[in-house]
Amino acid sequence: MKSKMSIFMSTAILVFFLASCSAPAKEESNPYPDKSITYSIPFEPGGQSDVEARRQQPYLEKQLGQKIVIQYKPGGGGSVGWSELTNKKPDGYFLAGINIPHIILQPLANKDTGYRTEDIIPIAIFQATPIAIAVSKDSDIHSLEQLVQKAKASPGKITVAGSGNHTGHHMAFLQLQELAGIQMQYVPFDGAGPSIQAFLGGNTEAILANSSDLLTYTEDMKILAIGSDETFEPMPDIPTFKEAGYKMTASIDRGVAVPFGTDPEIIKTLEKAFLDILEEPGVKDQMYEEGFEPKTMGHKESLKYIETKIEEYKSMYK
């Protein structure tokens, strides 16, 4: 009996040992990522988020070793796409571009937006675009002060295009109105691309748009002021709102995020992949040429930045 028992115990120990030795090998044979990754853009094609995702796509595929599939999920100024993100499985195979302050302002303004800011977990913030205000090149307005005077003379008559409601563009519009003591009409569009095309088509008299769009269409408009804190390097001749007499800044920060509950190791892998792109030769120079401001904020820094912005915008709403 003892002999049989000893054989049984020895066999059990051997099986346990072999199983424990084989487990890590199985994990190593299927490291993350082991299949294609969906990179969702919550706006129409052609906007700044799309431009940056397309720039990143080949670098990400090279670094991660998997195909990056870019999809578009426009609607609600980005809220449709961010709602989808927060309802996805947190396995690292679904990412979404994020815009700040959009992901903060929308839940503050509307509890039924479909997502909560805290359920969106940033991987990195890699880009910013100051917001500027412009009018048509054929307009009789030549400065921000002239725009303000015209708005005072005809309250509610001047239409201003912008990307979405409860977005950085919308807040810049409200802030300028308050500081200047004027009333204009805000016209929201689903994304930067549609808003700039509507403006160029003569559907609105003015536009609050991102520096990258305005730099592309400089010859088609007159840029009156820009929301950078200091002179914006790619547009040195454009005054800031502060220089024009209005104490305000306005910009859009862009990054990428995953759903709440994503494994920290997956986040770390993705963080490195996105931030390493900015170290590739010529990438930052290309971004400046296109009117973007490169950012290198990782996961933890992005979380802290968003927390700071939440408090800032809560105060602004009050």
C-alpha cells in the first residue's frame, strides 16, 4: 500500500511540476498583441484626429507587429465614439482617439452623454492645436476688435462655425462672448473637417477652428486671433487673444485611450508605442509644419492633466 501511495504521490508531483513549467511558455507564445487592433476616430474622416492616426498607423504596425484598423464613429461631437469605447472589452484591442476638453465638458453638461470621463483611460497625449478665430478673406472685418464691434451692432447675427457642442470650440465661443460682452450664433458640426468645409462654403461668417486647419487654408481666410498662451511658432504673425485684449486661451489636446479595467501592462506597451513615434526622425518637424504642437505626455501624466482640467472646467461651469 505504501509503495502504491508513494508512486501516486510522485506522479502527482511530477504532473504538477510539468503543468507549472508549461504555463509561462503558453503565455509567452501569445504575447500582447497577437491580433489586429482597432483604432477608432470619433469624428468624420479628414479632421485632425484622423490626420494624426494616419501618421501613426505605419509606425504602430511596425512597433506592435499587428495591423492597425482605423474606423470612424462620428456623432455628438465625439460622444458616440467615446460611449462605444467605454462599453468595449478592456483587452487592448480597441482604442479610441480622445480630445480634451471634449471628454470632460460633455459629461459635465449632460449626464446622459453615454460615458463618464473616469471610464476613459488615457494611454498618452501626443498633440495639441490652439484654437483660432477667422473670417472669410473677402470679409470687411480685419481684426478681432472689428468683429466684436460688428457683433455689438448686430446681436446674434454673426454665425460662427465650430466642431461640436460642449467642446473646446464651443467653450472658446462662450468665453469670447462673455469677455467681449457680445452675442453671436454658434453653429456646431460633427468634426473639424465638416466645420471648415461649411465655413469655406460660405455657410457661416466666422469660424473657431484648430490651428492645423487654419494653416492649411491661410490664403482662403483672415485669421484674427489664436488661443495659444504665447506666439504660436507656425503662425508668428497672428496675435493671441491676450494680445488682442481678451484674457483667454483655447486649444484642443489629443491623445488615445482604452476602456476602464485594461491591464496596466497592456497600457504600458501601448504608451511606449505611441510616444516612441514622436522620437522618429522628422515626425515633430512634420507636425509643426502642419500646424500641430507635439506633446509627450504618458499614461500617468495624462491622468493627472485630465484631473487638473476637470477641476478647471468645473469652476468655469459654476
